[in-house]
Amino acid sequence: MLRSNRILHEGVIGIDIDNVLSDSDSEIRKIIDEEYGIKSTKQQITHWNYSESLPITIAQERKVLHLFHTKYCIFAPPIPFATEALIKLSNSYSIWLITCRPIQANSLTKQWLEKHNIIYDHLLYNCNKSEYKEILDFLIEDNGETAIDFAVKGTPVILFDQPWNTAYFHNNIFRVNSWRQALQIIETTESKDALQCQLSGGGSF
Ligand SMILES: [Mg+2]
């Protein structure tokens, strides 16, 4: 749900939607099966594009994604514990959902967020996420390229481990398999920062 009462937050956290909040991959592969009779498992999706991982053309992939964005994304199940994690994070952070979905997906995306009680402050449709590099304290993603882009500039990235992002590593990239792990990483990083701040005399003590 869109949060209306603005409070002063400690920081800003950027969160991707597909395969971070929503298990979009399972729904997209279901569409590929229904449209083209190709059954697949998530382990087969070792590239960012489905047309590189499965025997479908770029045009067929485009059609599948169009169907997903305009019809089926509402049916994707949420990633376990995502709703609860965002409620917890929203106490300390402004939540910016940043997605590469096309704007045509806006209505269904908002309905899906409402349906699963996902709390957020902003919903942004922008594939060029690096525009928010200066603003975000953390980014939570599954896209390896985007993760590297933020990590090299010093922004910590929590990367949901997926078969399509196994090749991306950096000291500022923290791989997780669940939202519980993601929260742990954020808490650890926060306490490390607080300690550093105290040691350098920058604390309020
Ligand atoms: Mg994603």
C-alpha cells in the first residue's frame, strides 16, 4: 500500500519488484509453456533474457513479457516474507520501489502491491536505476549488471541469488536467498556503520 503519512526516515532503500518482491519468473515460464509448449525450470534460466536461456525467439519473448505486464503479473506469488520485511524496513527507511516494467503494467502492479499488502513510499518505472545511485542507501536487486553498477560506486547491494546472476561479484554485493537474510545484512551493515561513526567521533555521544 502507498504510505501517505510521511515521516522523517533515516535513509532510502531502493527495491526491485520482479524476482525480489514478486516471483515473476515462475509466472513468466508458465506463459512460455502455455504459448509455446516449452516446459522449463528456474535452473535453466542462466541468462537475463529468456530467449537466451530457452528455445524461443526475441519476438516470442517480447510477446510473453507483454502478456505478463498487461495480464498475468497480478497472479505472480510474492517472494516469501517480502511483505513482513518491508513493514519492518519501513520503520527506518523510505521505500522506493524501482522497476524496469513498462508503464503499461502500472495498474496491475499497483493492484498486486495492494493485494499483498506491500508498503512503499514511491513506485518508479525506470530501467536506468543508476539515476538513483546518489540517493539510495541500499539497493535490493536480482539483476547482476545493475548490482555491479551500484556496487562500484560504493552503494551496498543485496542481490537475490538467482541462476541468471551467478557471474556477478563485488565486495559491496551481498548475496541472499531469502528476505530474512536480506534483513540480517541490512542490520549488520547498519551496526558496522554506527560503530565506524562512533570510532571516528562522528557519533552523537
Ligand atoms: Mg528483478
